[in-house]
Amino acid sequence: MTDRLLEWMSYRERGQRNDLPKNLLSSSNPFRMLEDLSLLAHVEIQQDGSWQVAPPAFAVIGDESDGGKTAILCGARTQGVLERLTKACELNGGELRRHQQTDRPQCIIVAAPSASALSAIANVSGIPRQRDAGFTLLACLPPIRDWPRISCPMVAGKVAEVKRFSKVDLHWLPSSLEEASQAVRGLFRIKRDWNWITLIKSGKDTQSQIDVYAGRLAAAAGARKIRLNMSSRTLCIPVTLKPPTVISRALTLCSGMLPVVDRENWQFVFRDVPIRTAHLAISITGLRVA
């Protein structure tokens, strides 16, 4: 069902969250569906909540030094794209592997006999490729301490709710506008009318707006909260410290599969993450390995 949704979106190209056909959404809500499609590099979500399908692209797993013979098909997925890709694989000895994801589009991986064959498949099908996509994407990002933020005056007047993020408990605690105003450090979420504002303090009279995901990581900087298993190549991050979408996307593109939620330990588990990619991701988050 969700494969048909991705096809529908590919022909539609762009739209609003509420445009998604309910009969193709399965049991998922539109926000969560778009968020997962963004992690899989199929769509881009704009600040106003609208979406746009990305052009077809190959996210190569690894580089030529360690194989570089497999790639994940990302972006628009029309019948024309799949037909061109199938023919290109037949001409160059490639294989299309399809992996099911629960209530999400299939993960389509192109496996070629060599890096040069994969390059030929990309050229014949007209689909560009990015070598070692996960690592390359991370290499373009700043560390969380330098993540974009906008200086602003402190919120004043009547507010509906104020919360402060606890580095110890890793969740939001009730707070007040007075506490937020007087704090020298800390991350606060302030609700005015219908909108939430996320502020990070760097001094009593110095605060900035920041992405809520980046803000939580900045507030938890230095905490030993990441688990890295080198033998299974899994990287685990607490759900309450979920990274910004672009970081989660880079880790997702290591396998083409969405992270699994370990409900016992309440963690996101990213799979098949190369060690150098994992170390770069950890460095960017500012967290430490437990």
C-alpha cells in the first residue's frame, strides 16, 4: 500500500501533509509517514510542513575502496524509473533486491558485480549516484555545538506552557517563564497560543531559537548515552535524543532500512553502520559512548 503512496507522490511531485490519500496511508498518520519518507531520502519536508519528492538517486553503500557495488534507490519511484533501472541492470549484470518494511515502501537495493558495473547502471538508467552516501552526508554537517541557531529576545507576556529539558532524566520537565528568563544555561520549550518556541540559553540575557532535536543534543552534550556494537554494526541512540533528520537520514542510508525501536531500552537502533560513519556521527552529536 505504501509503495503505491510513494508512486502517487512521485507523480504529484509536491503537496501538503493533508493531501496524502487516506486509503494509501495504511494505519499511519501523515506526519509520521512523511517523517519516515524523509529519513529514507524519498521526500524533503519544508519548514511550512509541505513536502516535495526528491529526484531519483542512488545512495551507494561504501566507496570503491571497500566495494561500492551496492546502492539504495532513493527519491521518486515511478513505473518509468523502475523500468529504466530494470533494463540497466539486465545490461550490466545487476540485480534488484527488494526488502519489505512494515507499513513503509520497499527498500530497493541495486547489487552490481563491480563498482564500474554500478556506475554503468547509473549512467544507463539516468540516475545519479552518491558514493558512500551516509558518510558523505555527515561530512557536510557541523557539530551540534555549531548547529544553526537564531539569536532572539526572551519571550515575554502570557504563555500557555513552559518546559525544560533535563540532561539527567532525558525528558521534558514542567518549568516557568521566570525560570527560563533567569537561567544561564538550559533548553526550554515555550508555548504561545498554538506555536512552540525552542530556546537554548547561553547566558542570563542571551538565548537563541534552535531546532528542537539539535537543542536536546546540545543540552545533553557529553552524556554517555550512545551504544555502539562494532561486531553487529549497530548504533543505538535514546529515543528522547533523536538527532535532527539529516543525521538520522545519513545513518538510515547505511542500510536503506528505517531504525528499529528497541522498546525495552527505549532506543533507536540504526543497522549496518560502518565504524568510521558511526564515529563521525557520534562526534557530530556531541554525545559519548556508554
